[in-house]
Amino acid sequence: MRLKSNPFMSLKTLSFVTLLLLVFQRSHSQRNYDDYNRIGFTGGVTFFDIMTSDLVTEQGTGFTGGFTTRGAFRNNFDLIYGISFYGSKIGVQGSSGMDTQFINYSIQAAQLGLLGSYNIVKHHLSLEFGPILNVNSKMKLDSETYEGYILEGYTTLRAQDIQDINRINFRVAGGLTAGIESLRISAMYQYGVTNMLGRLNDKDFENKDFKGNTSTIVVAAVVYF
């Protein structure tokens, strides 16, 4: 029997762990290598999709915002910790018989990232990579109008049936950050290594083997203080 996860408790745990990591990272960077340690705020746009053969999806545009800290670690490497909040969109194709369209869903999420940063040009250009813990809401329909629409490829699966997705997911991320010491622009790709649609397999649907991995492009600006 699968235990139900509580996204609110997970978010509290995530925030607590983030604060601990921030304290550790600041202490580590100041005691060992140099005094470079910056806290910043980040904001940007996201392009979210679910890679799956079980649904016909359309990439959606969303937003992100949060805070991060970057500190010197060793030689040409920095460490980056932070928590970000995401509002993602995705479309899933469905039909009412007379009308076929992409039905819009929204997902709210918080992410805890622990990234390594290799400085190609110190304080100006870096390659970043690492794991991300994603705690998200259900995939909520934007409008009740489409609740009864039948999803493409099915005879009984309705738009309202697929909202209860996995709430805790892991991702790997990689990208580039460029700019000046106090302002950087980043472009990052996140791939979901867990099956975000796995929770649907516990339901009494005609498909018992849902599989889907998230694909997210994040373009953001970071202002350091």
C-alpha cells in the first residue's frame, strides 16, 4: 500500500533543510577558501512539459521566483543552494465529441536545489549542474468546463481524472549562468528522473501503466546582494 505524501509538511521540511544548508555553506566558504558568499533573489519564466506516450501534451509557459546563495567551495568550483517557487502550465489534448482542444492545467511547486558551479570565467560565466527536490501540488484543471472531456487515445478517461499526480519528484539540472558579479542571467534544463504520473496507476483507469518524466526549461535573472 502506497503512503500518501503531505505536500505541506514536505514544504516545511524543505524550507528547514534549505536554511540549514545556507548556514553551512556560509560558514564553509568563509572559513576555508575565500570570503566570496552572495545571497540573491531570482525570478524568471519556465517552459514545462511532461514527456509521455500516454497523453498528448502541449508545453506551457509559467513563472518562477525564490532566493539562492552562491559561495566559493574549492578551486574553480562554487556551491549554490536555494529554494524556488514555481507556477507551471501544461496542456493535455481532450475532446467532448464536437470540440477537440488542449485543456490547460496548473501545477504549483517548491524546489530545493543543491548545485555545483564550475567557473569558466570567475564571477562572470559558469556551468551549473546538480540534483533538485521538487514538491508540487496536484495538476489542477484551470476550468471546470473541461472536467468531462475525454482525453486523446482513451474512451473513458476524463480530464478531471488525471489531476492526482505524484507530489514529490526528483530532477537533475544543468545549464549556464552569465553576467556580472551582482547580476546574472541563467538558462537551465531540468529533467524529472521520477515518474510524475505514477500515482495514476493506483486508480481504476483503463490505463494501468502511466509513465511520464518532466521536462522544464528555466530562463531566469539572479540579483545578488
